[in-house]
Amino acid sequence: MKTAGLQVLSLILVLSLTALACAAPGMVDDLLNPLPSDDFSKESSGWGIGTDSQSSVEYVDGGLQMIVYQPFFVTWSNPNTEVYENVHIEAGVKNASTDPKAFFGILCNEQVATTAFYYVGVSPNGYYAFIESTVTGDKYLKEGTSELISGSADSMRLGLDCSVNTLTLYVNGQLVDSTPAGSLPGGSLGLFAATDELSNGANVTFDDFAVTPLGE
């Protein structure tokens, strides 16, 4: 009986490998390296968490909550350190910040070796910015204001197209703005929150994080 069971298992394995071999290269890659998604219902899903005197990132009530205590401080978290490129990233966000200049959103193309990355976000007052962060400082690729943001200040769904050449921001599925990307290649993904001049000014909770290939 054990031998028969092994034979059946071997047949299933052979058929599975044959199916993978016949699949399109992109399909094989999707099966072996699925793009991340998370509703934050499980605290074991892998996001970096922790609390100190500067900020807090914790799983709270089925979401990923970020509170920033220190003025002019950015905190962020990643689901993993995998490299992704040419992807669309989305996340729902509930804003409980006391500062209308609190800044929050999505980061992409993070370089593990240098901690350089793009972070693209919004503020409750309608402000948005595309920023390239490196060890030498932040470079603002583009910034502006939009009523799409201020009109949904308490709760919205953010979207970001992150390609090698272009960054594009969406709020509730509507295009806000786009800008040529900087010099960063593909990298890891994440979410962030930042304060302006007010202490304890940023308090947001992210939910329903999803990543899809651009064009799908």
C-alpha cells in the first residue's frame, strides 16, 4: 500500500511539472513567485512591526496601524524583501491623524543594500508628492494638491503604478498625477506614514494590500 501511494504521488508530481513546463514563462513565474496581498487579518503575515519612542507599527483590529510620534519622521514596513518591478500596488487606508499635513502612502523599488526607495503619498489637506529617498536625502520628483484627496481625507484607497520609467498615483481608482521615475531599479515594496511639525501627528491604518502586474 505504501508503494502504491508513492507511485500515485510520483505521478501527480510528474503531471504537475509537465503542466508547469507547458505553461507560458510569465505564468510559471506567477505560480512560483506570487505577488503579495494581505488583509492583515493574521499577525503572522510577515510585515515588520515594532514600537519605540519615534513610531509604532502594529497589527490592530485587522489592519496595519502606523503612528508616528516624532516630528518630521518617516516610518515604514515591508511584507518581505523580494524584488518587484513594473507593478501596481493598492491599499485601503483609514486616517485618524490629528495633523492635516500628516503624510502616508506606498513605497516601492526599495534597495536593500542602500535603503533608497520611492515613496508616494498624500496628506488629508489634499497634498501629494512623489519622492525619491536616498542616503543623501529626499528628492521631490513632483508634488501638488488634489480635491480627490481632500474629499476622501478620512478613508480612501490608494493606488500606485511603479514602473522603471514612471510613477502614477491614484485615489479611489481615479488618476491623481504621474511623473517620470528617478534612477532606482526594481526593489521591495511597502507602506509608510510620516509626520510634519506636530508631535504624534500621524495615525493611519492600512488594509487590503494588493499587488498586480502593470497592465492587468
